[in-house]
Amino acid sequence: MKGWEPGARRFGAIVRSLRLARNWSQEQLAEYADLHPTYVSNIECGRRNVSHWTIERLAIGFGCPIAELFPVADPPSRPASEDDLSSIPA
């Protein structure tokens, strides 16, 4: 796994977990998401940094909101404020 982006590995693990929870093969997910099965495999292994388009395709394939592909372990205790957002560089 040398050189692979940690975020890509985490995202791939989430995709695999959602797929297995549905008892789907990679081929089934690929069909539902209109992706190539090899690409799904590469996503799950963390070998791909996916685009927004691919994230949308996966959400459509799973029949879930995009947010479900990005679970938050500890949600913030309060919503973001204008002050929080002003510190983000443009």
C-alpha cells in the first residue's frame, strides 16, 4: 500500500463496507453505479482518488445520499458559523 493516499484507502473501505452490507458483488455495484468492475475494485483498494462524478455514481448505485459515503465519527457539537467559514482560504 506504499504511496497510496490514506483518504482514498478510507473511502475505499467505506465503499466496500456499504457493498458488503448489501451482499453485493463488485460487479453488481459496478452495474448499479454505471462503473467498470475493475474501477470499483481499485476504489475499494484505495488505488483511485475518485471524482465528484464517481462519488455521485456510487451514491446512485447504493441508493443513498452522498453524505452516507462520508460518515462522521464525532459530529460537531454545533453547526458551522460565519466566523468558522471566514477562516477558510478562498
